Amino acid sequence: MEEEALVRKDPSLQGKSREEMSLSKFDGTVIKSVLAGIEITISRAHLAKLLGIEDYGKRISDYKSETYYRQCIKKEMYDVEQAAGKSNSMKDLYVVLFKVLISNII
């Protein structure tokens, strides 16, 4: 996303590496925020430690066409599988994660 934004601003950057665009090395998806003037970066490892779980797994987007995996994810995340997609039916562990993610998007 950062690369795309820079290329839109300056098309001459098309095809260049992140380093050539003066961007930091990509180490995975993170949430970046500024709190009281201090830049904070929250990684998947930070969230795993906060929630007291192991940092492993796969991205949900890897399973777009795989019904089996989507069903397994629903069973893991929701108390009532039929209510999947509703935050009020999420297990407590995932409600915390959901709130952290939503608060950083807004």
C-alpha cells in the first residue's frame, strides 16, 4: 500500500524497490499509530503475546475459496457458528483482538 501511494504521487518510482523509494524493509503486516508524539508499531507477535497465544497460523485471505477452512475459522472465532460475522457472538479472546484492530483503523 505504501508503495502504491508513492507511485501515484511520483510515477517515476514504478518498479523500484522499497529501499529505492526510501521506505523501511517490509517485515509483515503491522499497525502503526502515533501516541503523544511517539510512533508505535504493533505486530502480530505483539498481539499474540498480549492475548497469551502462540504466534502461528495462516491468513484468512488464503482460504477464500476453501469452505472447509472458513468453517474451521468460524468454529474457532464464534460461540454460535450461524452468527458468524457478528461481533456480539465472538469468543472473548477474539473480541479483544477485534477491538484493538478497530480502534486502530478509526
